[in-house]
Amino acid sequence: MTPTTRPPAWAVLEQGLLKRRPVQASYHGHLRLLCPHALGWKNGRAKVLAYQAGGESSHGPLTAEPTQRWRSMFIDGLKEVVTTDQPWQTADNYIPDPSGIFDRIALHVQPRDIK
């Protein structure tokens, strides 16, 4: 996969990011409600940085602490990705590329644009 290859789920995540609409997806067997904040690539694989607003994680129920709900996921691992009518959510500790999770960012929410 080249660094610009976009898996099928990319388009749904991109629309969620641009329109501030959460997406529902299965990742590692767990149904999640995700609010995409950044899309890009790491080691040639497409990734998303999302705020997990609902569902479960691989560690069980979500934490009540909003600042600990950030998820970095490889997009090719997401299944059954669809937009929802739920409210888009975020946390006040958002930054587009925490800890260098991306080699290249294609699109991200500007921190100043989050309300």
C-alpha cells in the first residue's frame, strides 16, 4: 500500500470529520462510536485519530474521563463503518498528532475550530 492509498472506510471517516458527524464502526470485535479528528498515514497504512464517544474498547467499558477516550486506529481494521445522527464530541486535550502517531497527516480538525 502506498502512503496515499485510502481504504474504503476513509471516505466515511472523512465526511464525519468534515461535517462533525460521528461514525459507528467495529474495531477488533468491539462496536464503537467514533468522532474522527485526524486522518493520515503511519508506515504506509492509513490511520485515524478519533474521540471514542460510545461503545466498548478492547479493555471493556469506556472510561468516564473524556481526556482518556482518544483512539489511534489503522483504518483497514475498521469494519461496517457508517455515519450516525449522534452529536459529535471531543475533549479539551485534543492535538492533531499526539506522540507522532502519523508520519503524514492528510486532514485534521483545527483545535481552534472545536466548539
